[in-house]
Amino acid sequence: MFEHNDIDKYHFDEIPLNQDCLLMSEIYMEEFSDSLIKMLEENEGNPYEVGYVSYVAGRKINQNSIDLSWYPNVHTRFHEVSISIPKEKIKVCVGCWRYDIKPYIFVDHEWLEQLYTREYSVFALIDAIGVKNAIRDNRFTKEKLVNLRDKLDLLSARHEDISFISFADSLILKSNWSVGYFRKGIECSYEPEVFLRIIKEIQEIYREVLGLEIFAVLTQGSNEYYEEPLLHISDTKNHICLNSLGVPFAELMAIENSAKAALRNKVHPPAEVYMDEQYYHSLNFMFEFEKNKKPKNTYKAIMKAKEPYYFYSSCDELLSNLREQYEKH
């Protein structure tokens, strides 16, 4: 297959980085090859009509894998997810300069199916501000803390697809979502905007009950515990598993630590919401909202090929600039 002088073949360590590529199942390799060669020989052939593609961009080639940005949705929102393809799952990478055909990365069919059918997650870390002073001033009472817990119970009851893990002064939120896969009847369930509305409600609860402000950190990405519930609670009720690796929470902490360092060094003012760039860009803002010009800062992520950014803003600014259909649930 792909035997033609005008077809570019890339070895694994030659796969182009930081440019548009296409991901395709190995089951279409032969048909794509035949169609491409026919087109090059000016016979009837159109490789663009073969199979289905995903949009990706290579970021870093490792010894046994390649890190990519995957774009599961470029039609209704700009959605980027960091993924990694094992070297053994890549069958071939080809392109064609003559017809400006971008590199096609053909991969193991089962691996690609799993990419589409597995679940992913949105994570949020919410912290109250001024807790130490409140403790010193004896402003926390059992009645206030129970009232806080009860109000969070009511809020979580309205969002059963999101897990709420709370301490008195902080919360962790997690939701699972699917990218959508029409071939198996799976609909896209990604709606990151709902987290902003929940954070706004939590902000109001903390102001009312404890008289404290909050800030939130958000990110999104892969979840290795796919096809599992949001939480695992043991039969004896004394073991809770978030059904997640620690990597997303390490990323939340990395953003938080970078933001705190930036505040100490007066790099930027405090904000209510700090968002990983992939989560931020996936929000459905109004067209006139110039999201790329909004303030941002770098942070060190442990599983991303390039140094990423976090964006920071207020809840009100973010919510008021969402497209109309996303302003309310």
C-alpha cells in the first residue's frame, strides 16, 4: 500500500509536530491508498471521501508514544484534549505534497474506537479565602458548618451527574462526559459551562453562610476509570474513591500554586476563576468576546508536552459572555 513516488511516508520519529494531521482507522488504509494512488495517476479517485477522520496535532514524540492535541469538536465549540498514542498502535503515517494532503495517521481500530467511546472528565477545585483568620476569630460554629453542608446537599441534588466532595473550606467537583460517537449512538455530553454556574451558586452560599469569598480552579481531560460511576463508596461506607488518577488533581494544584506565586510576585491581581487553557477555549463564548486577548499566565503541567497557560477571570464576566443557549442550563 501507498507505493507511489508522490506519497510521503513518515517513520514514527518523523511524524510532523505542531501542524494539522488527521487520525484514521486502519480499516480504511487499503481503500485510502487505492483512492490516493488513482488520484495521483489522474484516474477517478478521491481519498477525501474515504472513511472518517479526527483532527489532531502532534506535540511531542516519546520513545514509545506520541503526545497529541485531539480536537473532538471543532464545529460547535473549540475543544482540545491532550492524548497519547502508543507507538505500537500506529500503523503508518502518510501525506502527499502534490495535492496538499495533510499527514494521515492510521491507527489500530480498537484503540480508536475506545478513544471515542470512553468517558472523560471535568475537574474543579474550590477553596474558601480567609479561612485562617476566620478560625482565629472563632467565626466558624457547628451551626454554620452544618448549614453550609445542607445547602451544598441541596445544590448537589440538582446536579446528580456531578460529584461533590467537600470539606468546610474547600470542594472538589468532578463530572464525566462523552465526546459523542454517532456510529454507536453515543451523544456528546460535554457542557463545561454548567461548572461556571455551579461555582457562582457556591460563591453565593459561602458569602451567605460563612461570609467568605471563594476561588475556583478548573481543568478537563482524560479519565482512566471509564465505564465506572463518578464515585466508588465501599459497602462499609468508609472508603471513597474518586475513580480518577491523581494527575488531574496535580494539574489543579499546579495551576493554583502558579496563581498564588503570581499573586505574591504581583504578576497579576487575584481572580475568582482560574482555568486551564483547554477548558477555557472550549467554553462557548459569544463571537464578539475576544477570548484570546484575555489575561493568562503559564503553569507547569506534569503530563503536557508544552508549557500551558491558565486564564483567569471573574464568574460574572465569564457567564455574561456565554452564548445565549449556554447562559442557563
